[in-house]
Amino acid sequence: MKSGYFRLGGYQMIRLDTHKTQNGIAYGVHWGRRLGFGLILAFLLWGILLYLSEGDSLRTMVFPIIMAFLSLLGLTYRETWLFLPQEEKVVSLFGFGPLVKKEVFAYQNIERLEITHFVKDTEDPKAIPGRRKQKPMVVFSLHLVGDAVKTIEVIPEHTSLGKTEAAAQRIAAESGLGLYVDRPRDMDTHFGKDEFHSYR
């Protein structure tokens, strides 16, 4: 487990999904999630305007306004990784609406894709997951030449349920990049079926 993972400010705001593109494969926010946020935003705005038309003050609608703002963030949130084998590059897009940060990684600067695991709130690589704070986590990342690591996704294993590992395998097959997996999932090695359900 590399120390860089402990300096992350948080984990994914929204789950990412794979989908085929014309030039390769993408790993990003599914359109269905954006649609969901859009519908919630439309409903909240309709309610706010309805109450305003009846003479209510904005001061009485603090919670709906906050929820509408969060829904707007969810609607405009962009996080996409484009794997383009024909162009031999990986493109990262992250931001909100038109405010997007773009990074490009040439294949020649990428050593491999990586799936690694760690236990939250400890730096002991041999730590066994606990039942509360010390949750098993999975990290999907680009391992660059020179031993640098660019994180793609960090997510609890009980949230991923193997989907992140499956996505990495599909991306590796479609992109032609190698894939390294450090070890099996902690929930597979440390929990029986009954223990797993109580952990969740």
C-alpha cells in the first residue's frame, strides 16, 4: 500500500461505470445518475417556485435550496477516464459543468493498471479489517513510469462488491494495458458469509 493513498481527501462522490466508446472504453459517471439528479433538481425547483408564488419567503426554504444546490452539483459533476488504444493515451476529465481539468497520459508513460487493497485508518499492510472504522478498501489506479501513481477510484469493498475489479479487467482487455492485482479482496479472505452480512 503506497502512502499516497492515505493523503486522499475522500472517496468517489458518485460510482463510476464502464461503457464502450467509438475510440475505446470510458470509465465515468453513468448518464442515468445525471438524469436522476436532474429530475430531483427539477422537482425541487418546481416546489420552490410554487411556494414563492404563494408568497412564502426564501428563509422558510433553506433545506430545499440546499438540496437543490447539491442536486445541481450532482447533475454537472464530471469524472471520466477515457482509454484510447488507437491513440495510445488515457485522458482524465474532472470538474463541474464547463470547469473541467483535463490530463493526458501517453501509453509510453504508463507501466500498468493496478488494483490494490488496504484497510482504512491504518498503515499496517497486514491489518485485518474491523467491523466499524477499519473498513477494507479497493484502489483502482494508473501506475506510471517512475513509480508514480494516479488514482482513478478509491471505494469501500462492500460498496464495490467486485465491480471495480471487474471494470479494471474489462478496461485492461479493451485498452491493451497490463493489469496488476495485489491480492484477493479482504472481504473474501477475512469474512465468512454470515460475518460479511453483519459487517455491512
